[in-house]
Amino acid sequence: MSQEQLIIFDTTMRDGEQSPGASMSKEEKVRIARQLEKLRVDVIEAGFPAASPGDFEAVRAVAEAVKDSTVCGLARTGEADIRRAGEAIKPAKSGRIHTFIATSPIHMQMKLRMDPEQVLEHAVRAVKLAREYTDDVEFSAEDAVRSEMDFLCRVFEAVIKAGAKTINVPDTVGYSIPSNWGERIGTLIQRVPNADKVIWSTHCHNDLGLAVANSLAAVQNGVRQVECTVNGLGERAGNAAMEEVVMAIRTRSDIFNLTTRIDTTQIVPTSKLVSQITGYPIQPNKAIVGANAFAHESGIHQDGVLKHRETYEIMRAEDVGWATNRITLGKLSGRSAFKARLKELGIEVDSEQALNAAFSRFKELADKKRDIYDEDIQLLMSDDAVTPEVEHYKLVSSMFHSETGEAPVARLTLLAGGSEQKAESTGSGPVDATFRAIESVAASGTELLLYSVNAITTGTDAQGEVTVRLAKTGRIVNGQGADTDIVVASAKAYLNALNKLHSGEEKLNPQL
């Protein structure tokens, strides 16, 4: 029996970006989009163009950069949103507008202040307007899980008649369990007229830890597009994890009889890139992409795997990209080798000036540690998250002193708004002293929500990656920094977060 294709719709750069502090710059979105294209994702939801001018430009930049995947922009049903999305995706070789409106009684009454007939009218009008820009229009019924079945059927029938090509049924609040969700999807497909003329999709949130299970139940009941994110990133508890959905479909082909376009060997590199850019570490026991996903501690398990891998492993580590942690470059490597490795890793450098700056940082790192791994290079390139044009704060030099029985001291030289300033402070530890010294100059008034350290590779000379999450007046940002000196990495991360607060813009974050 021939296998149908399951469409993988990635919303890491839209819904995933709504994780606290995970907002991405235009350049970061383009980097992720190129990696998603290398992963062979079918549809890339690049953002919500009406959210802010920056989001519009980011979606447009992704539309210009991507050639082999469909680029999608999200829009509410208002005319301004639709037209903004249409303009943003215009450069795309294949573009989609994804429009949505809430259909549950609680959302219609309490949020939209609309009656069902008004919601129906808005949905139809939005789809027709979106068709002026593209034939590829997707419609979502926000909070479909708590919507009345009869009304859902009416809305879906009407938007299909208006020209929608994909119908998405989201569990916006993560309320479903697999058996009920699968049944609901099956009933909709059975009851809605012309259901066979569209692709049915699902978008599940993970509030009960069931997003992947619900998505797979929907697939078993006729869905042929799953909306998901890399590492399960997203609003609240996140979304269905793309890597888990894809590998479940592949590993259990006896049940699903479906295939995807995904190049699974790119899963781990994509996961690491998204983690580095968003500042969200991957938990070690995370399925597929966690550091322990293919590790065996038990002696019985180790013995079994050594005798025959399939005794305890249902997937091969190399099939999802775990064979990439190899030494690539060293102190004696030249500029051409460095440039070639960037290309192999899917990292695009826009100019010779940028390449020279990156190579200079590579040489500095090579002086500190003997062996340079792919992860080191990816992290090195992530230092460009804040461009020089908007880098208000920069670390020039640092000195730290820590002695038993004495208060640690940090002495820093910072560039702040183009002028060099000295800063000194004590603290309960060298990192605390460093942050206090920075604040003596910045006086940002921020609240520190998170401080996290992760080793990028093995060995005592490994780079430490630090994530700092700051909050100010309701806005949350993540800052990242990396260095073989963890205190220096901490300073870089804090300054990176301050730069994002200094240069960032407010944006809307839609629920779906």
C-alpha cells in the first residue's frame, strides 16, 4: 500500500517565539528558516506580520530567503492584518496566509464580544480577502476544543466554500485527551460538506503534556497536517514537539502508513540552533534531542545494546543527527576551512566583513581551547544576535577576584552608548559581583528571572553557555553569552539581554 504524505507545519518562529523571552531578531529568524528548509519542513510559519514593524520585516526576510518550503504569515480576520500578511509573504516562491478567529462560546462572548453570526461573517470575509494575495489560505478556529460542534461545522463549511485550502482544528488551551480529540476530528471530517476538498490540520498545546499524543490521534482520524515546533517550544507549556511527531510517524509506520519530507538527520542540529537562539536549554531526558535520549546507564541495558542495538533502542541516534558531535577545526585551521564549515552547518554569512569578524572570534576561541566542535561554531555565530548598530552595551575588558573569606570583586570596562565607562562592585560570588557592576552603569531597573549555565561540549576547556532572563515593565527577554570563562560568559549574557531591552519593540502575541 502506498503511503500518504503528512505535511509538517513548523510554527517555531511564531508560536514558539511566544515563550517568555524567546523573541528572535530578523537575522535569527532567517538563520532558523534556512535550517528548517534544510530539515525539509513543508510550511514555515515565520511570524505574525501585524504584530510589529519588526515582525513584518522578519516574515518578509524569511519569504525572500526560503525557496523550497512554503512561507506562512499569521493574521487575525481584520482587513489590516490580512493585507499586512499578504504584503509580507509577497516575495515568497510559495506563500500562505493563515487566518484565525475564536469559535468557542467563552472566547466569542468574553474576548471578541461577538455573536456567532458575526464570527462566521468575519471568517468568510477574511478567507476571501486573503485569496486576493494567494490561493494557499489556511483557516483556524481558535479554541476549537471548547467550541460547539454544530457551529464549528457551519464555520468550516463556509470557509471551505470561500476558498480555504487548509482547515486547522487547534486545541488552543491543551484541554484534550487523545481519544476525545481523535473522535472530534473524525466527526468534523465526516460532517463538514466538501471535507475531502481540503487538508485537515491540527495544532495542539501541551498544558496536560498530551500535545504530541493528541496530534497523533488526530492523524489517525484523518488529519494530514500537524502544526508543531522544534523542541516543543511555545506559549505556556509549549506545543507538540516536531521531532517527536516526525519520529513517531517514522518509527511506527506499521500504524500510521504515512511518510514525511523531513530529513531526520537534521533534527538534532535544528534543535541545538533553536535552543541557542532562544535561550531555552534542552532538558537531558527530552525525547529524541535530549543528551540522554540514547544513553544507557543500567548494566542490563548496556549489555543488551552492545549485543544487539534493538534490544533497547527503537531508533538509531545517527538517524536524527546525533553523529555530528565531531572535532572539525583547530588553532591551525585557515579562513577557507572555517568558511567551508560554516556552509556545511547551514550558516550564511552576508558579507566579507562579517566573515572576517567571525573568523577573528574563531581564532580567539582556538587560542583558549584546543578542539573546536560544530556546537562551538554554532554558538560562536550566535554572538551576532545583537548587531553592532543596536549594541548599546558592550564588554571591553574584565577582571575578577575571588578569595576564601573575602567578598568577590568584579572590575569591568564597558562601552555604554559609545562611551567607555569603568564599573566595580562586590557580590556574594563573582557572577553576582559582575551583574552588580553592570547595573552600576546601566541602572536598568530590571528583574532577574533566570540564570542558567550549560556546557556546550565535554572537557574542562568547554565553552559555557549562559542564559539570563530579564523582565522590565511586563517585557521579558533572554540574553545569551558564551565563553570558556563562565564569568565572562555571564557578563556577555547580561549585556545581551540589556541590549534587547534597549532596542526591542513591543508586539502582539496571538493565541491559537
